[in-house]
Amino acid sequence: MSEIALYILEEVSARGGRARAKYLRSYRALEFWAGEDVARDVLKRLADGGYIKLEPNNTLVLLKEISTKMSIKEIEKLSLSIAKSLYKA
């Protein structure tokens, strides 16, 4: 879970520090493969940790600077593989 949370932070950072959750592919992959409750819990823990601020309509605002050397496509690919591994049939 911590690795996918890091990818969510990196994707928000790569998108300029502000994005709606439904447009983040790493969040959507987590929501699809692990469930909506798990995805919301990850965002809540990131907000409680002071990394993001959750605004109305599920907008994430990055509070701490996160630097990444990966492109958005690389982040999406890695987060999808992790999210698939969380799937419980």
C-alpha cells in the first residue's frame, strides 16, 4: 500500500501539484483492483500524514514537494502492476 501511495503522490506532483482523484490513473487502478474503500483509505492516510489536502469534489493538492524522475506513463505502468497484485478474488 505504501508503494502505491507514493506513486499517487508522484503522479500528482508530475501533474503540477493539483489534480482530481478521478483523473489520476494510479488512483483509478487502485480503486478498481483493490476497491473503493481501500482507495479512499489511502487518500485519507496521505491527508492525515500532511502530504496532501483533500478539497471538495475529490481534488488533491500536494502540500509537500515530491520530486520524481519518472514520466507519468512510467508511474501509471508501475502503479497498475501493484494495484493488480492487491486484487483478491
